[in-house]
Amino acid sequence: MYEKEEIRLPKDFPFMTFATDARQMVMHQHDCLEINSILSGSGTYWIEEKQYEILPGDIFIINNRERHMAVHDGSLLMQVLIFDPAVVAQGFSGWGFLEPFYRFSNRIREEGLNRDLERIAKEAKEKEEGWQLMVSALLLVFLAQLVRRHEQYEEAGKDVHGCFQRIRPVLDYMREHLSEPLTLAELAREAALHPHYLCACFKEAMGLSIWEYWKQLRIHRACLLLSSTDKPVTQIAIECGFNGLSYFHRVFREVQGVSPRQYRENLKIVQ
């Protein structure tokens, strides 16, 4: 199970960049290309059925077909660049610059390339005259360096396909039963695994315990409902499996750092 995320890029120049510490609790996919520069913190990146350790300075490149999810404890901060291939692929020859997204390892580790991404983010933020041309040019330089040094970037992520496949029924079951109480025995039956082995396998694959993931998954769903509906906070708490409003507030603040109502108010300010 995964979500198809719709990202609306500006029509005149289909590119955006932003810093985020958001948790990604569900595998998702979108139609644009994505580059992540890790500014601080650590975690685990799932891209398709490859698992990568995340460390400060890492760069991740993700194409428009790859399902992905960054799992972390809230400490991770990354600069995200999202763009349509047209930003760099002008004409037939331009498509060669997109080769890294489809043939190379998803994780890149080289400090100089991070500086290039910092320049791109700076140009997009300051928006001085000609910034769009500069962003396109800097992206082309960044990708050309990857193409030139491709042998350095053939490292594959840790293949934990078997472990991920074992817990996949549990991940799907959790998503489908967000409003219901769950037990370890119930999840173990769903995966046809011994409870202790399920816990170990889940931790290896996701970098989080089952119950930490379960907590964050429900808060992730609550954030979606707060941002996309006018439902009362009490109703959202029930739909996300929290029987008590005070408990929902406590867990939400623990994960997001603000109350549910403040989270919704902050969205209005940004808009």
C-alpha cells in the first residue's frame, strides 16, 4: 500500500524547494523528481525495497516512479528540491542529465555537491533577477557532476527485501485499522510471525518500534485531516484511534510540538 501524492508546481517554472522536519509515515510517490539534502539529524530512508541510513550531509535523489518514505524520531531536517524534468531537459540531449535518477544509487555522499544544492536553495529563496535561469543552470551542473562521477555512486542501499515483505501485511493492516485498538498478538497473526520476531523484524526494517510507528502513523493521519477538512478536533481524535481527547492532545504535542488546534492555525497563517 502507498499513497500517490499530488504536488502542484508553479506553471511558469515547475520547481520548488523548502526545508522540512516532517515525518513520512506512509510510502508515497509523485510525478516530479526530488532531491533531498540532509541538513541535520538521522533516520532511515526507504526507497522502493532498499533501505538507506540517513546522516547529515547525505543527498538522496528520487525519480517519479519510486515509492519512498523517510522514517525518523523527529530530529531529521532536510532541504527538499522538487521539480519537473522540463526544468533541466530542454530538448533531446537534456534527458541525459536525468540519468542519475534512474540508474544510480539513491544516496550520494559528497560535500561539494551539497554546496551546489545550497546555492540553488539560496537563489530560489532570494529570487533576484534571472533566478530561474540560475536554478536551471545549477541543477544541470549538479547532475552533470553525478554523470561524470557515476562510478562513485553505484553503491546500493541495504537490501532488506525479505524483512520488509514480512512486515508489509502489518503496515497495511495498521493503515486500514487506524481507529481501532491493536494488540501485538493480532499483528503477529496478520504477519504469520512470532510476536518477538515480528518486533525485531519491524525494528530492522523501519528503524522504529511497532508502537512508536503506530503512534506516529495515527498522528500523521490526524495532520492530514486537520489540514484538509473542517472536522472538529474531537472527531479527528476518534477517527485516528484516540479514545480520550486529553491523551490525543498529549501525543499530538509530543510528535508535532504544538496542539492540534495550533497546528491548524499555523496552516492558515502559512496559506
